[in-house]
Amino acid sequence: MNQLPNSIEARDVAFQLHSYMDARKHEENGPLVIEKGDGIFVEDNNGKRYIEGMAGLWSVAVGFGEKRLVEAAARQMEKLPYYHTFTGKTHGPSVELAEKLVAMAPVPMSKAYFTNSGSEANDTAIKLIWYRSNALGKPERKKIISRVRGYHGVTIASASLTGLPNNHRSFDLPIENILHTSSPHYRSMKKDGESEPDFAKRCAQDLEDMILAEGPETIAAFFAEPVMGAGGVVVPPEGYWEAVQPILKKYDILFVADEVICGFGRTGNMFGTETFELEPDIMTLSKALSSSYLPMSALLVNEKVYGPVADESHKIGVWGHGYTASGHPVAAAVALENLKIIEERDLVGHVRDISPTFLKRLHALSEHPLAVESRGIGLIGAVELHHDEMSKTPGVLGARTNMAFHEGGLISRNMGDSMAFCPPLIISEKQVNDMFDIAEAGIETIAKAL
């Protein structure tokens, strides 16, 4: 770390609390200061360039430094830099984006509602679901099921949905009425001799057993990512969704598809909902919606959800919910331009074209003696590492490997001992190979040091 007292590193340590960080360790080591970005690359304040192998936080679909998004923001900033969507007021960008998203949805949706992050979108979905239950005269129907290893955000309610221990420890979470069913990670959760289809059926049976034990009349909704992201990039096993969805329909349980990471091309279709033939009642969207150039997220709800909510708001006289920046005109204008770029450049088709190279190189990492498994689909994947001597301290091997990647010029993210890869959708075949060349070298460096 730059030790000069007026350096940006020292000022950061002095004044800023960071997300997902050991605060005391940060005081010792200081930050990595990123100053600019271009395409799939970012550059730090010492001039070192890195392949941004995580697209920021799974989100910069069109890459860094896209001038069209900068220009869209500037145009809207000059015309109307801010207005709200409370009490029936609106503006062009929010209307256009709502119309666009409802039209893009792979299943029939009725309305869009705008929030500012995936956490807020999922938090709002919970409130909508509870509100709807009361509107239907079913106040007992409030329990919500998500999954172990699932990730749905960090607000009090959305962090409760998240099925990762460190999002609960010392926060007094999860809150009441949030339940967690089995993780669909075949390798770690299968029984001896259990096939992948049989494991998928057992996961579905676990879900149904939980519903019956709690009482179907008390279960309001099931939240799930089409592909788990921060839980380690867990691709569902063969037959999983085919077994789970009929159970939800059988007990009239709403299905919320968390598309925050999967949406807008990541899995090789515009939505993960298409990739796995899902039929959600609510879809939550963020990240690649605006390529994270500005905070923007959304919920899409079908008529089954919207109708009772609208009726209850009429009965009460108001739907008493909203965020200052919901449907922010500049963020909405950027999101609209971002979606135009994704469509005009056929980035979804590009993901399909580049995915075989990405997955071939990803799966080749699993052949290394330190690796136990690789998992991936489209342009998202992870390789899980293991070393007997480090198994008592999960995450240490991943953290060391992360630093080796960093030294080689690749920014990844270790989720425990799983190394994630989720580059901007614009990445070329050569850049995919460059990224995995660095990853291979980094894993080998760690192996030699053990």
C-alpha cells in the first residue's frame, strides 16, 4: 500500500468502510485503486492493466468505456436530470424502459417496477408478495422459501433469502418466515451412487417435504436464481427445474426468478428463464440491465401478482412503497441504450458463439491436481480448488489463488475456494484464451508453493 498520508490509498483506509472485506485486514493492506476501464480491461493507479474477469460484479455486459452509454447519460442529464415516479408522476425514459422490459419478458408479464439494486428488487418482491397475501385474505400465507447457497442480496429481507452463512452471522438473520431448502449442487450434496437425475428429484422432494411440513397454506413464494452466482456458480442438475416447477404449481406458490446475474445474455439466452424453460410470476433484474453504468434494477410481475396488489391499493387508497430514485430518468436512459447495444450487436448470439471456447478452457482447469470440479454455462463459470492441508480453513486457498491471478493481470473472485469467471459479454475468443492462460499460470504458481 502507498504509505503517503495524503495518498488515495491512505485516505481510503482512513475514511471508507468496504463491502465484503475484513476491515482490519484492509487497514493493513489497503485498496486496489482502479482508475479507468476500456472494453474488458481496467487499469489501476499505477498503470497496471487487468482483464476484468468478473465484469465488475457480474454486470458490465457491454464492457467499460462504452461511449454510447456516456452520451445517453449526458443527453438525459441536460434534459431532465432527475424526477420521481411517486403519486402518478412519470417521465419518458421510465415509461419506455417499462414498456421495453415487459415486451422482452420471455413469459407474460403485466407491469415493471423500478428499484436501484438487485437487493432492493428482491426486498420489494417480498413486500409485494406479503401485500398480495393480505389482499387475497390469506394473511397466514407469508413464508418464503429460498435455497442454501442462493444469493438474493443484502438488505435485511433479501439477505435473509440469501443462503450463505456470512450474510447471516452477527446480523441476527435470517428474519422470521424465510426458509432454506436444499442446494442443487450435485457434486457436494449427492449421495453415494446417486445419479444426477435422481439427485434432482431428491432436491424437489426436499422442497415438497418442507412445504408439507410447514403447511402449504402458509407458503407464499419460492425464490431462485436460474444459475446460482455468488453461491459458487452452481448450474442446476439435469431434470432439476422440470421436477421443481410442478410442485410450485401444485401448491399455488409464486415463483420468483432472480435474474440479477443471469439476465440479458449471460447464459446464452436473453434470460436464464429461457435457458431453463422457467415460468416465473416475478422476475427481478439488475446488473447487466444498465451494465452497472448507473444503479438500476427492476421487477416484472404478472397479472396474478399485479391484480390483487392493485385491488388492495385501491381499497387502502395507496400502495405505500417507493424509492427516491425509482425509475431515475438518467439511469433509465442508460439502460435503454444498453439494451439497444445488446440487441444491435447481437451479444446474446456472441455469447453462444464464444461459449464453447470459454467452457472448454474452464473445464480444462478442472484437470489440474488442485481442482475438484468446474461448473459453467454460457459466459459464467467457476473452478473449485482443494488441498488437503488447507481444507480446515475454507477460502484460504481461493484467496491465495485470487492474488496469483491478480499478479498475472486477471481480476477474478473467490467464493470460498471456487474461482469465478464472468467476463463482459463483448469478450473475444483471443481474450477468453488470454484470461484462462493467466488463470492456469496462477493455479500452477499456487500449486508449486504448497
